[in-house]
Amino acid sequence: MRMIITTLTLAALSAAAGLAADAKAGQAVYDKSCKQCHGPDGTANAAVAKMMKVDMKDLKSAEVQGLSDADIKAIISDGKGKMKPVKTVSGSALDDVVAYVHSLKK
């Protein structure tokens, strides 16, 4: 019985690991859909921020890094302030971008 439970537990953990977000894949999506405004390393593009007359947060900042995955997903999916929703990022790509944003921690 103990062997069966151990085997099932390991199988469940392996399945969960396979479903985990991929920060490297998220970087590729970020580079295509986010980098123009948020910069290659998460530092806001000053020219875009000035043109839009907004204070864009550095994605490496404690404020952004303190956001939950759900909060970051909502900002990407629904937009925030002058940022429009990013309709081209959804599903597992959305999870991957969130993982990439969290990987930018200072």
C-alpha cells in the first residue's frame, strides 16, 4: 500500500511539474508583445512613458514583484490605466509571461 501511495504521489508531482509555467518561453512572448513598452529587461521605455504621459513601473521593482500571478495576469489580460489589454497573450503563454516577469526580480 505504501508503495502505491508513493508511486501515485510521484506521478502527481511529475504531472504538476510538467504544467508549470516556463519563464524562458515567457521571455520569447514578452519580447514579442511587451518589450516595446516595458523594455528588454523590464525597465520602462522612457520615450513611450513620456509619449503616453504615464509613470510606467519597473517590472523588477518590489511593487510589481509583490503582485500575485493572478494580479499580473489580470493586468495583461484586462489592461490597466492607459495600458490596453494584450489580446495576443493568453492561455499557457500568459502563465509563461508571468513566470518571466517574476524572474526579473532585483
